[in-house]
Amino acid sequence: MALSFDSDHETPALRDGEVLPGKLSQGEYGARVGVPRILRLLERFAAPSTFFVPAVSALLHDGELKSYVDAGHEVALHGWIHERNALLPPEAERELTLRAADTLERLSGARPVGIRTPSWDFSAHSLRIIRELGLAYDSSLMADDDCYEIVADGEPTGIVELPVEWIRDDLAYFTMDRFTTLRPYTPPRGVLSIWRDEFDVAYAEGGVFQLTLHPHCIGHRSRIVILTRLLEHIASHDGVWFATHAQIAEHALTGGTR
């Protein structure tokens, strides 16, 4: 069971130059309300998880990274300000990623070993940067249900991919933007049904069940309820391993022994 939370908070708005209180407050909800709720829930289920954090989010919310680490969770890379990698020159993508790694290390006390590119936006240069940083894993690509090794030009890289999917992302169901056509179209209990089915098949196959969640989205009352119900369902099964993405990547690299 690979739970992950992208603590984007205000960074997507700031990236796009939106600095008025209304839009920023929507992201701020994640830090003020969502994160504390999530940490309480994870403690209840003794579920170590991975928090992918844009460096600017970490700088804006003093002590948040420490709260993750103190609770036994992993902090991993998620860009500088939730930038769109594919729109950047390669030198800019590299600079922002390395700067983000240094910032998270300074604020969390540990060098990140994994990355999720912002918006899963994997540019033609992202893998080279990941390899330069010596990261153990990525969690941005979608070629399998379970972990696989990234191959570059026909050569194994030694980097574990812990794949994501929009089916298992809360924003795909709950995004709302009053100036576009983006509207929530699935009720929370409907999303719970989808995620339960995803878990049940993963459990039957003996594979990985990975979720990508966002504190400003899943942290709302009606949505934290479905995450609670899902974790109750998962915890009722024998042999489920709640693990950080780093732990799962290490598990894959060592041939699946633990």
C-alpha cells in the first residue's frame, strides 16, 4: 500500500502568477486543515506515507516538513514551484530540481531519494536530471500497475518507477475551476468504490496499490471520510504492507525481500 500526498498548497497558483487571496486560500487550506487531518489519519492506521513537496511549499509553511519526518513519513521531490517541466529549457529544469533537492534536504534533515515531477510532466531531460541526482526512484510514469525499472536507450538505469495513474488521483475526480469547464463529476462515495476495486484486484494479484492525493483536495470533510473508509477496508486484509515509496523502491531493487 503506497500512499502519497502531493503537498502543492499555493504553488500552482503562484507558478501562474495568481496572487490574489481567493485562489491562494484554496491552496492554503491544504496546509492549514488538510495536512493535520491526514497526519492524524495516518497515525491511526500506522501507515508510513510519502509526501511529495514543491520546495516553495516547504519554504512557505515553516515546520511542515518536520511534522512529516517526525511522524515517520518520507519527504520527496516535487519540483521547485510546481513548474511545467516540458515548457522549460533543460538548464532551467535542472537548476530548479537541484535547488529543490537542496532546500528539502535543509528543511527535512535528509536528502530526498525519489521524485514525482510536477503534474507528472516528464520532459525529454527529466531522466538525465534524475540520474545526475542519484535518485533511487521516480513516481511520474504509467507503464505498469507495479514497479518497473526505467530503461534509457535500451539500457537499464537502476531507477525504479513506482507508477501513477489518473484513476488513482483525487484531483481527477474533485477538481473545480469556476472559470473553465472543470467540475467534479463523481461523488466521493463513487470514488471510494473505484479505489476499493483497484485495491481488491491489486491484493488478489499480490501487487502494489498506489494512491496520489492532495491535502487541499482529499483533506475536505466528505473526502477524508472516504479515505478513512478505504483505509479501514485495506487494513481488514491480512498481509498488507503500508510503506513509503522509498521503502517499496528498495524492496523492488533487492528482489522483493523484506
